[in-house]
Amino acid sequence: MSWLTRVRNSLPFSPKRDTPDNLWIKCPSCSEMLFTKEYEENLSVCPRCDHHGRIGATERLSQLLDAGFEVLPAPKVREDPLKFRDTKRYTDRLKAARAANPQPDALTAAVGKIERHKAVVGVQDFGFMGGSMGMAVGDAFIAATEAAIANKCPFIAVTAAGGARMQEGIISLMQMPRTTVAINRMRAAGLPYIVVLTDPTTGGVTASYAMLGDIQIAEPGALIGFAGQRVIQDTIREKLPEGFQRAEYLHAHGMIDMVVKRHELKATLAKTIGYLMAAQAA
């Protein structure tokens, strides 16, 4: 035994501590390593480059609504109406998505208040099968508009989706006109419909309820569009401009009303609701 080994064995070294795997998180934009706790306390926004990370429905509802909000029950829909199967059965994909997420499908709605202004908020979760729009999302959206009409308050849709759910085929596409009719009912009742576009909002969701708001708000850097950039570029055979399909580009070209940072979103929504509901009462 060497002298180094004898000395090392005689010293009161503490046992090696296990480091949690989720102690750090890497920013997908600037690649900085961040403390997960610091990142989450900053509303999942990178404190170095201001990149707005994707968050789930539960976290989003807690950020936007005052304490004490009530989550609306998830609608019951027929699952796998087409008996769809690719590399996996659709029912197996749904089971896996539900096991990995706290909510039963990609859109969750709740009734509550935003700085004392009553509102219904519906949030799409990209973590649930890419936030794809199927029958469950369509029914949840319609139920949320009906709750807003019953409570005589605005409905705020927070979108994040890769588009229609391919496993439901034409039934998924039918959610586009269904949700459009629901928005028209909101307007007939004289109630505001506000959309918050988050990263990413694409496909059939963009082609329907995501772009029908009375007020269109987007988070910084959010990808917003119908078809992918490469598809568009190959179709028109032209190089797309810098920042194409990002929130700031759409704002500069009149497609959305404002780009609002996550820290300011709740206050902005409260102010907007105050203006719109005051105008309705006048």
C-alpha cells in the first residue's frame, strides 16, 4: 500500500453525493447552462438571452389565472374512430401521451380571474402529441366558449400546436369549422375572444381559431405559420426573409397586434379585458 493510499484512507472523506439529473437545463437558444430552479422561477424564460421556453397547460394556467381557478372537466369523445395504426396503434400513442402528461388531452380550459377580471382560459400543450388538434381539442375548445358565454366573460385561447391530428383524418379537420362557429357565438354574445400565440403555432390551428381573435398577442420569438418554411421556399422558389414566421416579423407586417413578454402577459391580458369589457358595458 502506497503512502498516498494510507493517507487517503485515514482522512474523513464524506461519501460521494448524488447530483440530481435535473439540476441544470441547457437553453435551446443560447446554449447556456442554467440552474433549473432559476429557470423555472423566471417563468421558463432564459435570463441570459430571453428565450421563451415551452411550458405545459398546468404551468400556463397557474401563471395567467389568479389562485382558486377551476379546471373544466375534459370532454368525453370517441377514441380512435378510424382504428388508425402507423408504427403504433393510435390508442397506444394516447396512453403514452397521458402517462407523460398531467392532462388527458392537448387542450385544457379553466374558469377563473385574471387580476380580478373573470375569464375562461384554454391552453394547448405542445407536450401532448405536439398539441395536435383532434376531437378532444375541438370539444374542449367549444366547451370553453360555452363556459365563457355562461359566465359572460372573455375567452382566452393560448395556442401551441403542430396542426391537425393525423390519426383522426378528416374528423380532425372538421374541428376547424366547429371552433370557428363557436367563436362566432362568442361574438354574437358580445364577448371578447383573445388569442395568445406561443411557440409553435402551426398548421390547421393557425388556419382556424388561432388567427380569429379580436386581439392577437404573441410571445417573443414564437414560430407562427401554416406550412413549414422549407415547403414555402420550395413552392415559391425564393429565399425567405430573415425572421420569417416569427412573432416579431408577423407583428411588423400587421398579422398580430402585439408581442408581449411572459412576465408582462398577465398584466397585459388584465388591461385588455378591462378595456374590452368596459366598451361592451358602455
